[in-house]
Amino acid sequence: SPGEPAPGLLQGKRVLVSAGGTREPLDPVRFLGNRSSGRQGTAMAAAALAAGARVTLVAANVERDVLCEAGLGAPGSAAGLEVVGVESALELRETMLQLAAEADIVVMAAAVADYRPASLAETKLKKQGDDGLTLQLVQNPDILRDLVAQRAAGTAPAGQRIVGFAAETGDEHGTVLEYGSAKLLRKGADFLVVNEVGAGRGFGTAENSVTLVAARDGSAEVIGERRGSKADVSQWVLSRVVTSGPSR
Ligand code: CTP
Ligand code: CA
């Protein structure tokens, strides 16, 4: 089937995948976080390993059970795999930019917090009287865009492919695909895996339905659509990414 890469499709390739969700520290014991489990990213890492790649998984707050489910559990259990743990978006950014300098394929499957607390308290915040609390947030850097910029600056292997993920909902102003295509072009990545969320799709559901969009000559081109488990969808995405010729 077209979803199953031949074993060895990624032989000799180095694949870098981010997974999970970042935690943005507020004080030594508190953070702002999101519910991303890391299942999509771990499935991508497992699929890349199965296709023969050397894989580095940058895991932002991914539970051990989720790694185990994908067969990436015990340290050293999977040959060719390295797992690096990170917490915050800034930490994820630094780690990804450093490791991307030696990656043939970079996949941003992590849910990066769009904002972080403007300041990090050195000691645990205390309640003040009976009032509420207003938090000030600042925007986090766009890691995907920074990865593209780093490649453009020449600090990446020639022909590096950069892949993003986006969960979108359609509304009266645009369809899921229109929003996804605009996002792909805005960020400058080569591919975007667009996932429709809501109404029993996307988060937490076993079946996934994704559309893969590629950037070609300044416009977005639909490569195809795939419905299946996260493992199946991951295999399919990787096979399309390696076989859909260079976009630049
Ligand atoms: N991403 C990133 N850095 C960020 C935010 C997002 O690298 N600060 C990456 C995600 O890992 C994902 C892709 O960008 O691969 C799309 O994420 P998404 O949250 O949909 O994009 P945003 O630009 O944050 O747009 P939105 O306002 O819709 O959240
Ligand atoms: Ca976002």
C-alpha cells in the first residue's frame, strides 16, 4: 500500500522530531501548559525508525507510557533512537535549532505554547489579599520559522525537509485547507500536515484524517489525504516527504 514505506526508505537519513507540549514556567512550581500527549510526534519518530532512519526525538513533557506505547520506551530499547527531554518553548527552540544542523528531515509535531509568562518569579508566588491575578504574557518565537531561517542561512544539510503540523477548524472566513495552506506559506516550511479538529476528530481520537500540503514555487499544493491510525498516517507522511521531490 502507498502508506507503507519499504523498509530502508530512510536508511542513512537523520530525522529530528519534536513531540508533546511545552510548559511555560510561572514560578519554581507552576507552569502554563497544554494537553498535547505527544502521540503524534512519537508515532512519527517510531515510523522513521522503522524506515531505517537515525532518529532524535525531542520530547516536551511526554509521559513514559506514551513513549512505551509507540515502542520507544526503555532507554536504549530502540537502536538508532535518542530521546532528549525539554520543558519550555525556549528550551525546545534551542534544542531543535542545534540538532537541526545535522538533520535531513525535521518534523515539528510538538504543541508549542504561543505565549509564556512575561517574567519568571524566582520564588513561589504568594496570594495577595482577596483579589484576582492578571498575568502578563509575551509571545514565544516561532520555532518552525526559525528552523527555516537557519536552513536559509546555510546551517543545515543540503536538501533538508522541514515539516510542520497544524490542527485547524474551518469557519465562515475559510476552510481547514485554506487556513492550513496560508499557514504553510507564512512559515516557509516545505510541508504541513493539516488535521481537521472538532466533532470527534483530531485530539484523543484513534482515527486520524490528515491532508498533506507542500510548498511549491510560492504556492501550496495538496499532496494527498490519508485516514488511519497515527502510526499509519505517520508512515504515509514520511514516505510522501521523501518521495515528493525537493520544493526549492
Ligand atoms: N510552531 C512552532 N513555534 C511556535 C508555534 C508553532 O514551531 N511558536 C509549530 C508547531 O510545532 C506546528 C506548526 O508550527 O508544527 C503550526 O502550529 P500552530 O500552533 O498551528 O501555528 P501558529 O503559527 O501558532 O498559529 P495559530 O495562531 O493558529 O496557533
Ligand atoms: Ca499556536
